[in-house]
Amino acid sequence: MGQTRAVYITGCGAYLPGEPVDNAGIADRLGGTDRATARRRERVLAGNGIRRRHYAAGGGNAELAAEALERAVKDGGLTVDEIGMLATGTTMGDQLVPGFAAMVHGRVGGGPKELLSAAGVCASGMAALKAAAAAVALGEHDAAAAVGSELVSRVLTEPRFAAGGRSTPDADFLRWTLSDGAGAVVLTDRPRADRPSLRVEWVRSVSYAHERPACMRAGEGWLDAPSAAEAEAAGLLRLRQDVTALPDLVRLGVTLVREHVDLDTVDHVLCHYSANTFRDQIFAALPELSEKSFSNLETCGNTGTASIFVMLEEAWRTGRFAPGDRVLLAVPESGRFTIAFALLTCVSPTQLLDDLAGVWSELEEGLRGVPLVRRIEAGTATVEDYRALLLDLRQQVVEGGRWISRAASNFSAERFELRSAAIRHAADEHRDFLLLERDFAAVGGDPRAIRARAKNPGSEALSAFILQQASQPDPVDLLGAMFVIEGLGTFKALGWAGRLAGALGLADGQMSFLRYHGEHDAEHVGQLHRLLDLVGADPEVCARIVRTARIVARLYLLQLQEIR
């Protein structure tokens, strides 16, 4: 199993078959022209607000999914061969077995792949998204795809309803609400170099089936019928929806949104709901999200599992997201009450990250030449080496709180987000030197000696440079300094702690500084990536960030080289 890494949506695709069908044309496609059925249809349409939708004229569900997948892959600048995992979600595949993902893979080809077929209702597409993102994050694949697809119109036609006798409200709601379509996203381990991408921060799904009965269902008891034909004649295969339970689903979703999401940090909300009446209930409970919402339910229809991807594709294609924007995806599934969420961040093209990665490579090469670092990583460091490391690092760590606070005071109102982040970071870091002092004493060091220690030449130069930069107006370039320093904490500190503990038999209480930074700086790096997203792609600003990162990396090396 690989290490956890960032995951990005770098391609989106959607496929809505045929020409759009307006409300007047539904009966021509699905039947049900008698007066009673027409009245029920008008009531449902008045509530759901859908004005246009799409129905497939033939073919299969896997065909729709394959088309959406191929569009997403093309949009992502890849080929199907490069997709290592394919995860799909659908309510009804084209056959009972094999799994839907296998059928889609069979249509698109592209060599051997890992597959996942998520079954269920609307949230199964989000389950596919989570599985695909996890595969990339764990390093199992560099590129994966998630697809949601529905070809539900086949079970909504008049012959299918006539076979089960007179229709009922729980079946009519879905008959005049659902339609056909597919959507897909491509996920990779790197953002796009030529345009913004969407970084996946997290995907969460929670089921409440342990306390809720089935709300959307089809096929109850059909396997116990004498034959499939008799099961259908009895109406057992109709899709049914207990519409009276849906307000409870809305309330549950609102509660979970408040629990899982800091709404003040969200810029866009894409929520899948089956009818505008439920949209109104959601925004009555969460009025702060109403201005941030995007939906294409009215123009694309309710395509079930595909809806969230169809929505995301249009929002992405039409330029709704800018670097730094945070996007909440929400899918409340009525099947048996499952709520799924995802949080995405729009990120800039990769040139800045590529340049910073080059700085990090130079730093790692330099670290290999530092005698103290070589001894730590070889497991031959002594207690005296460890004390020397703490003794000299303490002076730089004390200065860290100062320069972060100085930087915060020099950010203008236009850089409010950066100022707020600097203030939070200063609050997190300003007592770190106390951990370091305790570790020094715990391995036999004299606390008076570490407090009286003068900076070594490298520490002196590093502190002077960073404080100078922090004193400038809008010191955005200090993101480069944070990239180096937080990167050392994330990618080096915990490993050094483990090797020192193994070589010297040290306890956790003797290396709390290194362990703390190894375990917590990953979160700081995540915050740093969000701040880099806010900077955008201004070439001058990016050049300043990279220059500062390179200088800080070299001065940090000098600091370590001076440790005796």
C-alpha cells in the first residue's frame, strides 16, 4: 500500500442522450395520456420544477456511462489506457450480473483495470468517487475515474405501468421526475499544468438504514414470485418513492452539513435534490448557502446517480470556479437514508507547485551532504548529536513566532485570507520552543544553556532574511518559506524521530518536538496548499514565492551544517 497523497479532479464529462424533452413532450415518450394520469403528471411537474430532460432512444446504460467516461478522459488530457481504476455507480444496470463497471470497461477497453461497481441509488456515484479518490491517494493508481449513469426511462413507460395495474402516487412521483444521463470525473495524483483543477479534500458518506425503513425501492419480493413476468404484472418491479419521508431526509441532510462542514469557508454548493420543493426546504434551513448554490435540475432533469457529476461538469465547464474556491458536493439519497458529501478546492495550474517541487529536490540533495543528518538517517547519531540539534534549532524556533506575527501585521485588507492564516499559524507555533526545551532537558541538557545559546551563523542569516521579508507590505513570498519549513516537519521530522529513538532508545517524552511536527505539519501543509491556491497564477508573485523558498532552503541547510 502506498503513502497518502493529494488527489485532483482533472477532467469532467457528461452525456445526456437525444434531444431535450420539454414537459409537453413527456407523454409522447413515456405514455400515460389519459386524463387521470395527466393530472398526476402535472402535479408532480409543478413540484419538481423540471422543464427539460433527456431520454435514451435505445442502447444500454453502459453505453451512456462509456460515453461520459470517454468525454471525461478526453477533457482530462488522458487516454482510457491511462485509467488504472474504474469505479461506477448506478441504480439499475443493464443486467443482474456481471457488475456494471465490468460492462462499462468492456465497452471502453483500455487494458486491464481495477473495477468497483457501487450499487444503490443516488449516493452510489459518490461511493464510486470515494473509491477512485482513495485508490489514487494510496498510490495504487496515478489516474482513476468515477462514473454515475442511469437509463431509467425503460421502466417508466406506460406498458410497464399498465402491467402492474393502476398507478399509485409513490410510483408516479419517480415516473415524472427521473430521466436518463451519465456523468464522469477523472482523478489524478497531480493537478493540471495548463488550467485549474479541483483538489479532493475529503469524501464522506453516512447511512441511517439502521433506524430508517426503505424510502425508495423496487423489486420487493419479486424473487419469491412464481416468475419474473408475474412479479412485474403485480407491480413489484416498479420504482416507488415514499414522498412523505423526504422532508425527514432534508432535515437529516441539513444537520449533517452543519456537523461536517464549515459553511463560512464554502464558496459553491452543488446539491442533488429531486424537486425544487426540497431545494426550498434546504435553503430555508441553510439560508447562507442559497446564494452559493448551483443546480441544473430544471434543464437537465433528475438523472439520479449521475446528477452530481452532470452538475459538476456544467459548473466546471462554464467557469464558475476560480482558484481558491471551495466547492461542496452534497447527495442525500432517499433509498434508505444515506447522506454523502465531498469537499473540493479549485487549485491553480501546476507551474508554481512544479517550481517548488524543484526547490524541495535541491533541499533533499543538500540534506544528504549534512554530516549530522547523515548520522541521524544512518542510525549512528549520538545523544550529543541530538542535544546539538535541539540546542541550535531552539533559537530559530523562537524566531518563528515573531516572523509569522510580523507578516500577519503587514498583510493588507486585500490579502485578508493570508493575514487570518498567519494569525492562526502564529497562535499554533509560538510555544513550540517550550517543547524543544523540555526535550533538551529530558536528554541531559542544561535548560540554562539552551536559553542562553546564541544563534549559529546559519540561524542568524535565516532569521534575519525571513524577518526582513515579513516586514514588507503584503509578504506573500513567505509562503515559500512556509513550504520549506513545514515540508521539513512533514517529510523529515517524524522519520528523524523514529531513527533517533531506535538508535538511542529515547522515549516519546524525550522527542516531543520532532514527533509533534511530524504528526501535525501535514495539516499545515494542507493549509499551505490552500493559501497557494488563493495566490492564483500571477507570474510575478509566483516567482517571488519560489525565490524565497530557494533562499530559505539554502539558509536552513547552512543552519544544519553549522551544528557541531
